[in-house]
Amino acid sequence: MKAWLKPSFLPILLLLLASCVPAANPAPTSTPQKEGSPAALASATSSPLPAASSTPIPPATPLPTSTPLGGSGQVLFASTRGGAYDDLYLLDIAGSDVVRLTRGDSNTFPGPFSPDKSQIVFTGFGLTHSYIGVMAADGSHPMDLSKVDADEGFPAWSPDGRQIAFTSRRDGNNEIYVMNADGSDPVRLTNSPKDDFAPVWSPDGKQIAFISDRDNTTGIYSIYLMKADGSGVRRLTQASAGSTYTPAWSPDGTRLAFRSILKGQADIYVMQVDGRAVTDLTSNPAEDWSPAWSPDGTQIAFQSNRDGNWEIYTMGANGANPTNLTHNPADDQMPYWR
């Protein structure tokens, strides 16, 4: 399954395919939660979360690092360096220390840290489908939030930590949903016969950017923007610009970084949130994917195969000084800052 991020594959394969091997310690499952209506989103955003329907994840324990962070931060990523499957690792940039967080018998792909940095949302793989999971920031206490027999992935926390946006095939094709952070009350936001996936919240929590081929030839994707309740959908990039993936909001909410193939290979671009001022940051003949802004907005982490395999890089927010952080013969991919 790790090949779903290779240039010859579409990211949507994450949701179309599921690992056929069981997880070493599969997260508990239970009866699927009852779905609400899109109109319920506004009240869910402003009201307290209901009590968790399963055992809550305890606070994270300190991660074992040998050097202080300084101002450089930590980056979460997936890697096959521990075996045949992708597991989660945490890199301390200042000291180049790498801590392994998961040890599974199937793939685990990272999502972002919760706003308080105590939890990680992720995409896991069970016997028959992929699911949205959450774990403590040290990798302990994984829990299945999906609780449905359908492929789900691409999770993203709301800025207030109360909700998780995600992609699900529970209604037959890829659509955007939100649920409470404990997995309860899933609400469908999009309704298109085409694919809608990879939602990301704006820093103020009022908008969600996502990927869709709803106005394009099937399989050619553009970035769209909608209000947090699913209304007001508008298109930001055009099909003539090539497929775009993995939008990421700048911390100040003024720009979106993304991956696109405007020049024949995948590069990292930024644009204003109205779709203007598109700028190529990498302009490299290799493949560059999965941008992620640093919390202070001065750097962007991304994955690149410019050194022969997938590695995690950082660069300035203007594309300056790309630096390989991982230097490992295995595939390192999908970075998220802590």
C-alpha cells in the first residue's frame, strides 16, 4: 500500500484500497454512530463535545529526545525504515533524533497533531478497510474513530480541537464529513457524484479547503473552498493548470500551499486564498509532494524523491534553502509539524 503516494498513483487510492493484513493491535470497534444532517454542524461547532463513546486516550507522556528543541521544532512522518509497512516517526530537527511511535503489521499514515499537541489523528488499515484513528502523541492508546465498514482517510483537526474533518466512502463515493473529536455525530458536508477528499480547515475554523474533480474530467483534481458547514463551495484552481493535491493553510490564513503538475512534474506551489498569485516554490525535475507549514509560517516541510527515494525536506516559505532532513534509504513521507 505504500505505493499510493508514488507519482504514478493517485492519492485517492488510499481510500479505494485497503490493506489485506490485520493490524498488530487493532483499535477497538463498535456500532457505527448515527449520522446527522449538514444543518447540525453549526450547533456542533459551538456546543461542548458529548461524552466519549469509548475509552478516552490519556494525556501523552513526554517523548524521548536527547536534545532540546530550540526553535527548530519536530516533524511527524510515515516511513518504511522499520520494515515492510509504513509506521509513524517523530523527528527532532535540532538534534536529528528520530523516535518511532508505532509498530504495526499494516500501514499507518499520519495526520496532524491536535491543536494542543497531545494527540495525533491518523489513517490506519484493518482487515477490510482504512479508518480514522487517534492516538496519544507518544504513539500509545490508538483508537478507531470511524467504526464503519467503509474506507476513510485524510483526517484534519478543527482549530479548536472539537471536530475532525475526513473523507469517507460510506455513501458509495468519496465525500467530506466532519465528526466530533471522539468519533461521534458524523455529518456529511459535500454531496457530489465525483470525488471530494482531503479536507483542511482554515486557521480561524470558518472554511475548509478540499480536493475534487466535480467540475473536471474524472481523475483531474482542483482545489475548492467551502464554509465549515459545507455551503458556499467555490473553485480555486482550474483543470487547465493540472491536477492539484494536498492543500495546506498558512498559519496566518492568507495562503494555501499545494502540490501540482503545472510543469510536467509535481512541484510545491503557494497561492493566495482567492486563487491568485500562484508561485512555484520548488521548480525541480524530481517529484515534490505533501507541503506542511511550520507553526510560525517561516518554513514548509515536504517530501521529495530528488535524492533517489522519498525523503522529508524543509525549505523557507519562499522556497529558499531546501534541506534534506531524513537521509534514509527507506521511504519517508507525509510530514506534519508539531
